[in-house]
Amino acid sequence: MSIEAHARSVVDIYDAHPINEQQIVDKLKLDDIDLSTLNEDILQNYDMDHYDGVEAIDKLAQSAGIKTDSHVLDVASGMGGPARYLAHNYGCTVTGIDLTQSRVEGAKRLTEMTKMSGQVDFQVANALENPFPDQKFDVVIGQEAWCHIPDKKRLIAECVRVTKVGGYLAFTDILECTGLRADHREVLEQGLGYSELGTLAGYRELLEASGCVVEDIEDLGARWGVILRQRLEMYRGLEAQTIDLLGIEAFRRWDRVYTLYVDQIEKGHLGGGRFLARKSTQNAP
Ligand SMILES: C[S@@+](CC[C@H](N)C(=O)[O-])C[C@H]1O[C@@H](n2cnc3c(N)ncnc32)[C@H](O)[C@@H]1O
């Protein structure tokens, strides 16, 4: 598949994703939350699309030294949950980029609802063509999203380019391990929009080749196996809402492919990793 065709298929998948703006707002209403007084302490329980909740964001933020005067870029920011959480809890400024327009529009609306638009902003952009100038950001983060991006070498180079010398890349991602069957890879590519998946060693190599010192890599595969089994149940709990919004076929398609995905993680054919790398003064390209 060409890069352009892949990008279109990712957007189609996220336009029909069970976690979406409408579903978030419906769930808030169902829980009797008054939307006129919505704040980030409440919204953070509804708007994340990565594994391990806010603890995972804290790990990235603390290891990368995010503080009040940091400007953070969230690459593939989804509904904007991590961006708002970072701004609210660390006092930093956050910019998010995402390929899917409906996600960016939803992220902006949710941010307006929490009155955080002065601190957090989003724009539509492909991570492979990062629209920002060199060395604009103190920290670049990403969570469970770079698995969709086909050219990892260019992705890392773009992320490093926009990071200040001495700044950090801190991200988690879904990885390929050993034994993934070609037919399963194809189902995951078509159903979840995955692309060439990164590996623990592959990301290390790319980060080092792009002028970074890798400070930490953590293998998250075993932990994610447990989390993803629960997440599959969470998506099944959204059955009625997903069918109402997107139709029965969309629900069934998602359930089939997500079941395969969880199975592959549990079997160790897929995995996860957390990466922390500092853009080095000596080796910066
Ligand atoms: C699983 S969501 C992650 C959202 C967010 N990190 C979070 O934790 O809530 C993946 C996001 O990646 C975005 N995405 C996929 N390919 C992209 C690309 N090439 N450039 C920018 N965003 C991309 C999708 O549109 C989607 O919103």
C-alpha cells in the first residue's frame, strides 16, 4: 500500500473508532456530569486512547522532565487526552498533531469545554511531514500511535528535528516481536491501520542514528497483555453505543480484529515498549 493510501485507510479507521467525541460526551452525560462545569480532573477519566491510563503519561512526563515552561508536542494526539492532562498537571504548553481531522476537531471542542484552549492546541498534520520548524519543542511524546506510521526512519527524524538540542523524545508504542504470521499482519494492517511495526532494537537504532542518546527502553509486552484483555472487555461494554453510532457491522469488524490483536500480544508475537531519548548536543544532525 502506498503511504497516501495507508494514511487514507488510517483516517477511515479513526473516523469509525469506538472511542470518539460523541461517545465521550454521551458517557459524561450518562454519568450525570454537568458539561457546563466540565474540567480536566473529570474528563481525564473518559478521553484517553492509550494503555495504562494517566500513570503512563506521568512516566513519560517525569522521565522527560516536563515542567511549567516546557512546550510539548504530542505526535498523533487523538482526542487530546494526554495533551490536556500534561497541561493541567504539569503546567506546560502542549501542541498536538493528528492525521484525522475528526479527531483534531473533537480534541479542540473537548479542550474548549474544559477552558484549556489557551494552553493546549491541535492541528491536522501527518507526523511524516511535521509542520513545525527545527528545535521548536522541549519534549516530543507519543502513545500507542506510531504503530500506524509507515516510515519509522522518517518519523523519528522528523520528531528529532523539531526537538531542541538537550530536549527529549519520550514515547510508548506497539511493537512487532517474533512469530507474527503474514496473514495476521495483514488483518491487523487492514483492521487497525497498523503499518510496518517498530521493534525495541529498531527504535534504538533509529534514535541513535538521528542524533539521540537513548537513556531508557522498557519492554512492556507482558504488562500490556493483561491490560489489553481488559480493554477488549471495555470495547465489548460499548457494544450498544458503537452499534447506535456506527452500525452492527462496524462493531463486529472491530471485535474480530481486536480479539486477534489481544491474542497476538498475549502470545508474545506483538509487544510494547517505552522509550526515552535525549537529543544530544554532540550528535545532533
Ligand atoms: C490510538 S490513537 C492515540 C491517541 C493518543 N496518543 C492517546 O493516548 O489518547 C492513534 C492516533 O494516531 C493518529 N495517526 C495515525 N497515523 C498518523 C500520522 N501519520 N500522523 C499523525 N497522526 C497519525 C490517528 O489519527 C489516531 O488519532
